[in-house]
Amino acid sequence: MAKPDVFNVDCPSQGILQLIGSKWSMLVLCALRTGPRRTGELKRRLDGVSAKMLTQTLRELERHGIVEREDFAEVPPRVEYRLSALGRSLASLVVEIEQWVTTHYTRMTGSVRRYDAA
């Protein structure tokens, strides 16, 4: 197997980069870093995500080994999602991005206003 090259359009690593760089994936990782959550809890936490998009995001994260799904086989149905070991290592990086955005939000929005006004 060749070494991954995220700059090569034909390399499958670009798909992984696209998955982990998506807004919803990053927010799911942040929401799950404190522990397991049910789908409804995630939907409420991720303001603006559609049920379809949340399901697609969770499935892709599970498919790539970042999230683990536990079905409790109960009535009514109960499913929880949690970060895998791989997901926890990624979440630590995403949390740094979340903190960076929070810290620099005002500065960046001011820059956008100045740029757009020019």
C-alpha cells in the first residue's frame, strides 16, 4: 500500500480529510467528547442539523471507526453513540479548533466586515 498523500486527488485519504473536516463531523466529535449520547440528544445539541444529515454523519463516522454505536435492543428503541479510541484522539484536535474559533471569533468577524465594506 502506498503512503497516503492528502494532496493527491486520487488518494482515498482525501475522503477521510473531507469527512473529519466537515462541520457536522466536527460538531459531533465535540458533542461526544464528554461521553455517550443518544441521537435525540445530539440533534438538540447540534442546532440546525437535520435528522437525515445527523444520521449520515454518524454512519460515516462509525464506518471509519471514529464513533461506536450501541443498540440496547430495548422497546422503545435506545441507541447511544460514543467516541472510539480513534475518535477520542481526533476529538482532542477538534476541541483545539473549537477553542481557536471561540477565541478569535470577534477578530475574524470584524475583519470580514472591514473587507466587505472596502
